[in-house]
Amino acid sequence: MTASTLRRGSLARQRDEMRSFAAVILLVAVSLGAGLLLRSNVEGAVDRVDAGGIQAAVPAGWVVLPPAGDRLLTAYDPVDPDLRYGVSAVDAAPGTTLTPEDAAARRLRDRGQLLDGFAIVAEGPGALGGVSTYDVRYTFVDQPPGGASTPIDAIEHYFDDGALFPAERVLVVALEAPPEAIDSARPGFDRFARELADRSGAPVAFAPPEAVPSDARIASIGRPVAAPETPPAATADLVAGTVQIFMTATIGGQEQAFGWGSGTILSKDGLILTNAHVAMPSAPGLGVYEADPTPAVDPQDLVVAIVTSEDQPAVPTYRATVIAADGYLDAAVIRIDRDMDGRRITPASLDLPTVPVGSSDPLRVGDALTVVGFPGIGGNTVSLSSGRVSGFLGDDRIGPRAWVKTDAVVSSGNSGGLAANEAGELVGVPTRGPRDAGGYSLIRPIALLAGLIDAGRAGRRSVDSAYLVPSTGRERLSLDTWTDSLDACPATTRVTSFPAGARQIVAAMDHAGFASGEDFVSQWRLDGEIVYRSGRTLSQGIEQGGCIFDAVYHDRGLPNGTYVVEVYAGPRLKPLLTAQTTIGSTGGSGASLSGRIYDADSGRPIAGAVMFMLTPGTDPLAWHASPNQAQIAGYAQTDSTGIFTVLGLQAGTSYPALAVAEGYVAASGTIGPLGEGQNSLVSPVGLVKAAP
């Protein structure tokens, strides 16, 4: 594989970048029928929208919100916002299956504790077209901040979505509407739900033979359980010592929040404990812990909002800076150091309410826990849920008490908040954990965070994790061959592609320079979409070099398409290898091109950039000034990680190339010749922002 470095456009062209980029996008959108650049089209009275990769019909003119938490889609009527459709996903633990009935029990247990007036009306087996479902109907009271309360009827259908990757999961299709509107809303919703079910795969036989009465298992789980009492004074102290932390960035010249979490005030002078994925997503080890090599983007600033009234949103008051973080523990300590205008604050001048740090070691199954934070469901004010210690979960690196399991409700937004014992002491931090937790919420014990807290109190900068083996800096990895068997290393069967129906594809790789125990994360893409991730530590003897395997498998057969494996290693998940193969016929012409486009100043990936491959002999910059659709050999947009893959290129050919993004100076060059039957790579392309 070969590639040349792209060069930046001349300064004389900078003033024309915005106009030219818009012309290019318009040309491609019109000429190619919006195949890759448009996500939906209007068909009469409905819009075609994407719900977790499945296209479905939503009434025209409805507002469609992007994915958030477990929600793949939320659509609502702007005239009557209480009328809503929703699509959610409930994942099974790796290597297991999940029945829709079990998914309903897990999900409704949480909703029963979060929603006011929650009550299940009916439940039992059902069907959407030819797909079996488990159906639940319940009611609750919707009371938005500052708005009037509204009784809501909800209908939910649970069914296996038939997806091959990344794991078995259950789709939840929901209708929410006031009682008087539920009947008139049903026809449109039924069409929406049937389309999703019909496109999800073959019918699944899971429904029980007879309907379950409304006072049976799911209803009993969904009914709120009496919570252990917490002394009122201790509860008020916990609420006052909990903060909301907004992750912000400057977008379009304005500071905007793109996410939030929770935190606990440890000291009167502004030391706060939270999660690394809230304060510093790039902390070494976080990608290892989550087996996710996606380049992390840290917030440009952290805004700390203080609770001034329990029935009002927290008030953004301060700004903070990360002092210490441990990515593998997903924990961070930050310190308030500025006001909202950016003026420096003397820590000693603060007098903030605090939560005393207790000990998690004495915790036993059945002990009471109180969780406080700012969950993404249940409103935008501080929320408290109560439960008990349900058990413990181990980790090979940490030991048997890596996690405290609890039945207290924890959802997105609670991350980094507090879990307190009956004495009102901080004993853990709610943290998103492994997927095999059996539906329990997970708390990181405070005992594991003592060193991090000590570093924060001492003002000692620390961003490495003691649980990870450092990189050697000498790691090397190269593809030896593709094969269909794990029986021998080096592989005895060597192939370049696989027939339709293949159940397993294996990348056999040569390696050198690794340390024993070093982390290794692989990521697989099917036709550009991430379909599987896995992580492991490398065993004894790895230092000697040799071969190593990575594979993807499904007993029902893998889908046809182009597969790309990416391999990363070390605490910071350094990219080491990208290789490509195919299953079945992809209709391509022998080669493709992958790469990454990023901001040359910040190093952050640029989403929505476009890489154009032009016909040989075309001058890229001249084409940029006057685009001609006939001279496009192929193109692709980057995803949220800055990655693109251009398919359908000719092997053995060199192509003029042009990388463009709105607000940036274009980069051009020549790439090739491209290799036969494998992915050709271009070095990461850094784009410079255009002059204002």
C-alpha cells in the first residue's frame, strides 16, 4: 500500500473555500441523488427517518431528536409535544441472549422508580405483522420543569431486532400520549412500529403461551419499592454537595454544552470528584476499560453548576480544571479555579458545602445506599434514588470489589455523582460499567479512588493508571494473511477474501515489541460501520514476537460486504494496523481507500469532511474551483471519529485526491497506486482552518 502526503491549498484560494465547498456538496447531492449525503426524504404525509439503522415512517413535520442514552430515536408532534414516538435498545450481556420479557422487566423496574404516578395497566404477548412481541401498557404523570402535569398513556412493544452485531439486543418501540389522544394516535404509530419490526429480521418465538395478568412479574418489578429512610439533614447535605458538570466547547463562536455529568464536592475550596469520561475522556486507560479506540475529544472547558433550590435546575457558577484522572477507573478530580467570566478565583475564598468521604470496605449485601446526581431522565433538576447493595463485581486487574452492584436507579447523567451510606458519607461514584452487570447499576468503590483524591488534594498532576502496563514504544504489527481458522499460528490456510455465508474471518498478524500484559483492542467495520469491538491483554511470551490472531464470528453466517479490522495497543491505544477483506461479492472494482481527517491545530477529528478521489489526470485544485461530477471516481464523508472509506476504486491506479471541510482550507495530492484485494491507506490528513 502506498500513499502520498496531501498538501494545503494556496492562500489565494482561502477566500473561496466556503463557496467552493458549498458548490461541491450541492453538486454531489444533486448529481448522485443524495445517496450518501442525505439521510431522509419526504414521501407524502410521512418522513423517512433513521432509527438505529432502520428506516421508518414518522408523520411529516414532526420533530426528530438525535440518539441519546439508550434512545435511538425520539419523535414528537410540535403542535402537541405530549404525543411522542420512541425507539430504544436494550442490550444483552456478551455471549448471552435477552428475551423481550426480561428486557421489559429490566427497563420498567427503572422507569417505575423515576416516573411519577407509574402504574402498569396490562402486559402480555403480542405481534407486529409477522414478528412476535411482548407488549406492555402503563400510565404515568408527565411534569416538565415549569409546566403543568399531564397524565400520559404509554404503549411499548419489545422484540428481538435480529441484528448480527455487536450483540443480541431487544428493540423497544413506544407511543406516549395523553389518554384522550391515544386512540387517534394509534394508526400512525402502528404503521411506524410494524415497519421497524418487519425490517428487523425473522420472527422470534419467545412469547409465553398465555397473557400475563397486570399484577404479575413485570408489574411487581415496575411498582416502586419502599426505599430505606435517610435522615432529612443528611439528605439535604448530600444534595447541596452534589454539582452538575457541563462539558463545553466553542462552536460557531459561542460556548455550547455538548454533554454533562455529576460530581461531588470534596473540599470547601472547590475540589470535586467525578468521572474521567465527563472531565477528561482522553485519560489513558479509558479506551482500554471500554474497549473503544475512538479518538477521545476533551471538553474545552468544564462548567460547574451549583444546586440553589431542589426544584430548580442547578445554576452554572464556576469553571474548573482537571487535576488528576485515572482512565481505567473512569475517575477524575477537578478543581474550581475561575468564575463564569473566566476570572481567577482564590480557592481559600470559597466556602462550598461538602460531602464527607467514608469507607466502602465495610459495605455488605443489603446495606442501604443513596444515589444523588443529574440523570438524563426524570427532569433537569437534582435527583435522588435509594436502594441497597445488591452484590459485588470483580475485575482481574483490580480484585473482587471492583464494583458495588445496587438496585438504586442510575442512568446517563448520574455519572460522576455520589453514592452515600446511611451515615451520609461518600462511599462510591456511579459509573458506567461492563455490560454483563445483570441489569444492576454500578458504583465504583471510594477505596479504589483514595490515591486519586490524594493527588487532587496535593495539586499533583496525574493522568496515568497503575492498572495498565506501559507501552514499550517499539510495538509493531503487520498482516500476515487472512484465514478462516484459528487452528495454527502461523496460519496454514491463506486467503484474500471469503465466500458468501462464511461464519468466521480471521486476521493473522505478525507482531514484535510488545510487553507482557499490554492491552490490545480491535475494532471491526462492515461497509464502513463499526460492528464489533473487543479488548484483551497480551499474555506471557508476547515479548518474543511471532503471530497473533483476531477474528469475528457469527454462527448464522456473517453478512456479505467489506470488512476492515483496526488494531490498537497500549494505555493510549496507539493505532498499529488496518487491514481489509470481503465476504461475497461487493460489486467493487478491486480496491478502496481509508483514512482519517482531523483539525491540524487541535488534533480533533473533523466529522462531515469529504474525501474526493478524482479521475486520473484531473487537477484537484482546478476541479475544486469548478467541480465537474463526471470527474469524480469516488468519494466518502467522515464519521464522528474523522474516518472515511472510499469504495469501488481500481486496483493498480493512482488517483488525484481532494479533502474538503466547511471552514477549512482544502488539501490535495495524488494517492496510489492502490493495492489489489486489500485496503489502501492514506496518512492522516490535517486541515487548517480558513482565514475569516
